[in-house]
Amino acid sequence: QITAIDYASATVTTILDTTSNVGALVNETSEVAIVNGDFDLFREQKVALSYLQTDSSVIAGDTIITSGKGGVYPQGLVIGYVDSVSTDPSGLNVKATVSPAADINNLTHIFVITGFDVSQ
């Protein structure tokens, strides 16, 4: 996401940033969740998949895509792939670790989406 612009440049904040939150869908199950940057996962170049239901059927290898909700990202962009799924000791929170589909540290080109139809 472009978070600042200048005369001849722009600052892009990636999904790895701890302030990042992206509405997401598990492609295989259509489960809704949020992909967010996580300080503990940042060093591993991974993100968290949060707000999954306790009966979630997400498994390692599932594809995570943008949900299109919120009007920031269009639906269907591949975010990444599930590495692992865990439930906290209380049994109330299910969380997954996701590896981004893009090699964030070696991006050479990006596309800027200036608008899209949210009704699709």
C-alpha cells in the first residue's frame, strides 16, 4: 500500500509492516480472516492470519487471497500460503502463519492499482 508520496517517489508499506491489516479469504474454504504484520514474525518475513473461527479448517499449504472488503485491495490478489496453524491454550483463538507469495526483499517492479469496482 502506498503510504506517502513525494514529487518523484512513493513510500510503499508491505504486508510485513506491523501496522498492516488486510482483509483476507482462505481460497480453499472461503473462510474470512485478517492478514496482519506481526513483530515476532517480521524477522522470518512472514505474517499472521488472525480472526479465524475456532472450527476453522485452514491447513498448511492453503492459499490466502485478498477479500476485497474495505475498498483498499481488490478481491482475489494472492497474499501468500499458510505455513502453520495453531490454537492458543484457551482454545478460543486460532491463528496461522503465512509466507507471502512475493519475495518482499527482492521486489523490482510493483503495480499501482488506482481504482477498482468493489461490486464485483
